[in-house]
Amino acid sequence: MSSVYAVFNAKTAELLSHHQVEIQQKFPKEGWVEQDPKEILKSVHECVERTCEKLQQLNIDITNIKAIGVSNQRETTVVWDKTTGEPLYNPVSSVRQFMWLDLRTQSTVERLLKRIPGNNKSFFKFRTGLPLSTYFSAVKLRWLLDNVEEIRQAVDDGRAMFGTIDSWLIWCLTGGKNGGVHCTDVTNASRTMLFNIHSLDWDPELCQFFDIPMEILPKVRSSSEIYGLMKSGALTGVPISGCLGDQSAALVGQMCFQDGQSVFSDHGLLTTIAYKLGRDKPVCYALEGSVAIAGAVVRWLRDNLGIVKTSQEVEKLAAEAGTSYGCYFVPAFSGLYAPYWEPSARGIICGLTQFTNKNHIAFAALEAVCFQTREILDAMNKDCGIPLSQLQVDGGMTNNKVLMQLQSDILCIPVVKPSMPETTALGAAMAAGAAEGVGIWSLNPGDLTAVTCERFEPQINPEESEYRYARWKKAVMKSMGWETSEAPSNGDTSIFCSLPLGFFIMSSMIMLIGAKYVSG
């Protein structure tokens, strides 16, 4: 995981400079995944300052930076004290936040399901676009309220604030306890299970169901408007005017502004808000497939198995093998997400023989990323009947040419990678620059700079692709049913810039833009 601060030229969309800081993940117990919100904030300040220094070395005046956009991983949950400015969890050890991979809320999900007719996890899907799952923020917040006395007390005292990472960062950067702005945008709000995607506001009945007080929730704004001004550092006084969840930011950065067909999924996909680029602009919806583990599988090979010392080595090993030799890897470390939504699944590597070596496992790990993408695209085609002619990709993993070729082979369609990989950061910068009151970055299609791309064409026949995919599906079935709900025993000429977080993995989310909907 990284914080990335990137600065772009608003006329050409050229990346001028950037800085990246790694953020440490913690695994305090099996199934628990946490990060420190204060470490994230510190990394943001470091990225901003270092990037400004790099710009000055390039003789670029940082006063040309006219707006800042925030992009963040959406479902990660933070609760903090508005009087002290400190995160509230975990007071015993170090301050932490819930990550989207965290599994401790499964028992909370099952308890909530008992209150729903027929134990139907899709009961709220028409309002929220989401199934009841450990993945989304409302369940995590419910767990915190049930298990952390300091949070319950802060709520009772009127001191608690809840938000996803965008809310935490915007509040801190605009003054924090001294007048910070408590807000979020529609894309992040739509991932909480507390937000009605039709009325575009917090839903009182959903809040009542989860027993979450509405007064702790941030104000919901559009994805492109001035929220507040930076209150410290090299960019003091610069407006923060763009906010998008990372996958929505990538859609904007990839310039995906063409409408498809708006549907609710019958095949395990989510209906989510793609973006709302201005207070008086229409909202666009998207179908989305959420995959829990993509880039993380490479980190697992590096950090847990130790078969490589760097992530780049995985490409070399896979290239040397050229095949998985019948080995299939299902990285269901935190259960299976779309299209299955099966929390009981766990990761497996199957089809091993005495001949299997680390090269084959590396190949199988990359192939697993591609098979997960195939599953999502198949589900999208079933839902909306719009076959994909090519796949546009972005993120750090797209630097892996073996992976890109594998993805094209498994999908049997071309894969197109932008030459400028920071499309998530670019999307946040575009939203910030287009905001009313800033208005220098045009989002009219005719004004947008064409994106140069690298293209990967299929190199295997469709029959081989189908055979390998069928074997993967067989492996997926074997990964299910491993776990119960019992708690684990151990226990962003003018310049615009994009503020983090940049979780750059290859298409962990795949979206198809839906029809426009104008609220009110």
C-alpha cells in the first residue's frame, strides 16, 4: 500500500512529478488487517512536501498548483475524536483502522442477517447497490461500536466522527479540530451501505437498521467541488476540490464518459456510483466487480513465502515457466468477493505435482488475477449484454508484461494499457481542476488529451483459454466452505495535483458505466 502525490499539467494531462511513500499493513490477528490513520496522514504530508521540492528543482513554480484532488481506497473505516483530532481505535496498542480485507466482522454480518426476512444478504441492494458483507463500512462501524468502549463513549459524548479515508484526510488537511471540513463524496458514500444511491443521501432506515447515529456521518458532496482549503505546508491556501474513490478516479482518468445501460446485477456484481462531477451535474452509475486479492497475491509470494525478494521478480519467474503446468492458485485469503460473495472460502493452490516449482506457482498467481477479471467480465456481459471489445487497465501491476499478455489470452480480447500509469491520480486531478470556482480543466470529450496506449493482443486459441478457465472454476469450487463464522482463536499553463491514496493494483475493480441519473 502506498500514498502517492502526483502533479499534472492541466492542458496536456502530462505527469510533471510525483512522490510515493509505502504504508505498512498490520496483521495483529488472523483475519485482522489494519493501518494507522496517523501514518497515512504523515505520508500524505511527506509526499506533498517532497513533490513540491522536486518541482522546484525542475524550476516549476508551485504557486501554479491550483487545486488538489483526493483519491482513496473506499471501504476502509476510520473513527476519530473531533475534540482531540485523534483516531479512536485502537487505544490499547497503536492507532489503527479497518482495511477492506479485514474479516473480524463476519459474526456481525451473520447476526444482522438474522434480522432480515429470509436471511437475504441482497435485501438492501435496491437502495444501496450492495449485498450485506464484511467488505462495506457500515458493518465495520457496527463492530467498532459493539467492541470498543472508547468509541461508544465518544458517540455518547458527541465527540465521534466517522468516515472513510477521504473524510479523515480532508478533515485533517482543512484544519482538523480547528475547523476541519467533515465531508465525503458520493462515490465513497455509496460504499458504506448507509447511503441511498437514488436519493443521494444517507438513508435513515439503513442507519436505524445498523443502529448508527446519523450525526457522526460526514456531509455528502459531489466528486468535483471546493470542499475547503489546505491549512498547512507548502500548499497552504490551495483548495481541495476533487474527491473520488480510487476505482471511480481511475474511470475518470481513463476518460470513461460514455454511457452503457443501467442495470441492477443478477450475477453477483455491485451497482455503485461512478462519479458526480459537480454539484449541479448528473450522477453516473456503474456496474462493478470487486476482487479482494489482485496485487496482494504478488506481495504474498514475496513477504509470506519468500520465493522472490522483489515484486518484479515474479514476472521473471513466470516468464521462465511460460505455464503453470496444471497448477491453479485461488487467492481467497479473505474469502471470495464478486461474483460469489462467499466469506467461507480460503486460498488454495491445487494441481501440484512433483515437477511443480516456484516458477509455476508465480505463473499461477498471475493467472489467478486474470481469471478473476474474466469472472467479472462474464458477469457483466450476462447482466447488460454489452460484450467488451477491449479491456482498459491501469495500476502498478500493468507494468508486468507477462500479466498483461496473460490477461489478453484469458479474455480473448485486446488489453490496452495507458502509457501514463497514474490514471487514478489523474482522475482525481481532473475532478479537482474541473470544479466550480477552479474551472481550468475541461472535461468535455473534445477538449480531453488523447491517451497513448500499449496494446496486448491474444496469442492463444479460444479453446485453450476456455480449458484453463474451466480448470480455474473447478479450483474455485474447492476453495469454498473452509471457514465458519467463529472468531479466530488468536483471536493531484496551470497545474493540478492529485492527493493519495494510490493503491495501484491492476484492476481490482472493473466497472461499466451506467446511464445518467439526475437527482431531484
